[in-house]
Amino acid sequence: MGIVNTPLQDPGAPVGPAVGATRRAMSIGQHVIAVVLTIIGMARGIDTTDAPIWLVIGVGVVYLAWHTAGIWIPKRTDSITPMRWWLIGLAVLWAGAVATTAEYIWLAFLLWLLAGHLLPGRGAVVFSVLVYALTAAAPLLHHGTTSYPNLIGPLIGGVFALGISRGYLELLRESDARQQLVEHLTRAQDETARLQDELALAQRHSGALAERTRISRDIHDTVAQGLSSIRLIAHAEQGRIADASTTKTLAHLESVATDALADVRRIIAALAPAELDDDGLATALQGMLERLSTTTGIRTELRADSALPALSPDAEVALLRAAQSALGNIREHSQATLAVMNLIDASDAIRLDIVDDGIGFDPASLDAGTERSATNSYGLRFMRTRLRELGGGLDIETAPGDGTRLSAYLPIRAASKETP
């Protein structure tokens, strides 16, 4: 039906239950109007015109048949153009009916309604004026005279019908916008709940990692250093004491301290982040890049300075987590084909640069609450917070279509491992 698809709406757009029910009610109302007005015109035409009864009834039946045919057009195409041609055909049939008997002029009310739905604003006005002109001329053609009611009545009816149809379009558009807003809010609520769960999980993981790192550092700075001192003292005293029994005791003490120190170091290693088990930060970063390349096909490259200072556990963990979050964003959003990671000793700072050749994004969108930024702004925020706690920071250089460069940095004084 012409009332279902309108030039102000996307025919293929999803329609909410309330909007769909309203459109169905309007469609039924349109058909009821068409049937009632046609029957009235048919009955009055039989009584008041000299035209053959079969002709009066025939033009009414053909008009209704063509009007009913409009039901199937939207089911075959989403384009509004066929419906506009259907309306022109309906107007031609109506003109033929009016030429048969002037009693069919009130079907013009239905044409005005449809014009408001199917034609753009200016086209609807022109079409309505032409229909009104024929409505005003019909009494003259059939009776040779007319009256003020014959002129004013259709004019008021036309303005009223056109206003109703245009107002209905605005209501439908507002209903669709409201429905889309509800859907967006529902999706945002679901996304917020998911992000809150991820945030809680990340906080628990971060807290556990921080506590493990603190414990490992405390064990290293206290127990491990004490055992190391005992071992060194025992070893040194063995060469200075001549008593065999005492020497044997010191040797045993050295052996016990050595075994205990080995156990303590294993405990420290177990408490450290798993990615840092092998050979420091560079090895962990290389492993992460290899996994990214294997799972996504993105080409990766690591460029690490050969003479990096020894980093503290907190600094290694902060840079490692920054790399993880950045590579996660590359995997999920960037559509990149190449990702390069640089670990640099910048004399006064340690820098970790991650560069990709992906689609980039507008940095302002991170603060604008867009759908895409909702999925990665938390990760970037966590990165900044962790780095700032150590005196560092996070820089982002990007633009739509121009890839992304992310640079995490820590000052040397905060990043370097303190020697006991």
C-alpha cells in the first residue's frame, strides 16, 4: 500500500512493533475510506446521473481494483517509484470516474491523503492542486453550474487531508527515531554491562598481578638478599678458619643457603608475570607479535635496542600490558596488514612504540562516546593510568585512514631496576 512505504523513510529499515501496528491500522483505514467513498459515489451516481448504471458501477469497481493492487507493490520492491506511478494511474481512473458522474469527486480526499505520503512536498502540492481543479470543475461539466459549497468544501477537505498525511509522516519518523533510540540505549546498556564485567575482571587481574609483583620484589629484597649474604659470608670464612669442624659447618651452611636461595628465586620467578618468564621484556614482546601474526596474518616486526637498561618489575609489567592492549586493538579494529613495535632507550626514558598501517580513527572520538570508542577507550585509559603511576605517559597519533602510532614511555629513573 502507498501508506506503508513513504518517501521520508527507508522502506528496508526495521520497524518497531508500535510503529508497525500504527502503519497497519492506517492501511486498513485507507482501504475502508476507499470502499466507503466508492460505494457512496456509486449509489449516488446511479440516482443522479443519466450515465448507464453499468458504466457507473464499472468505473467504481475498476477504481477499487486498482487501489487494491497497490497492496502487492511494496512486497515486490522497496523503491518508492512504482508506488508513485500507481498513484498517477489511480488519479487517471478517478478522473474517468468523475467524467462519468460528479458523485465520485469525494474520492479526491483519498488521493490527497496518498499524495501526502508518496510525493515530496512540492510534488504533493502540485498534484493536490490539479486534483482540486478537477473537483471544482466537475459540477460545471455535469450540471453547467456550481456553488460556493462545491468550491470551498473540497478545498477544506484537500488542505485537511494533505495536512493529515504530512503530519502522519512526521509522527512515523519520530516513532522510528524513538524506536532506534531505544534500541541504541538497550545496546549501550548491554555494552556497558559487558564493559563493567571486563573492568572488574581487569581490576581483579591487575590487583592480583600488582600484589604478586610486590611480594616477589619484597622476597627478592629481603629473603633472597639475606640468603645471598649468608652464602657469601660462609664461603669467605671457610678460607680464614683452620678448625676442620668449623670449616665443615660453614661449608654445610653455604650449601644450605645456596639451595634455599635457588628455591627463593624459583618462587620469585613463579610470582612474576608469565610473559616475562623467559628472557625479559623483549622476548615477551616478540612472542606476543608472533602470536598476533599467526592468528590474524598481520605482518609484525620487533625492533629493540641491544643495550637497554635493566628494568624494574613494575616497569616491565606496565610496558607489557600496554603492548597487550595495543595489539588487542590492532587485532579487533585496525584492519592493518603490518604492525611494528619499537623498544627504545631514549636516554632519559624507555619508549615502547607500536605502529600499524590500519584505518586509524579520530582521536576526538575517544571522548565522544562513539560506538567504536566504547570498546577500546577503557584499555587506553588503563594504559595511561598504569604508566602515569610510574611517572610516564601515553601518546596517540592517528587520523582516519592514516594508521595509528601509540607510544608508551617511562622515565629511566622510574623504569630502571635498583641494584641492591
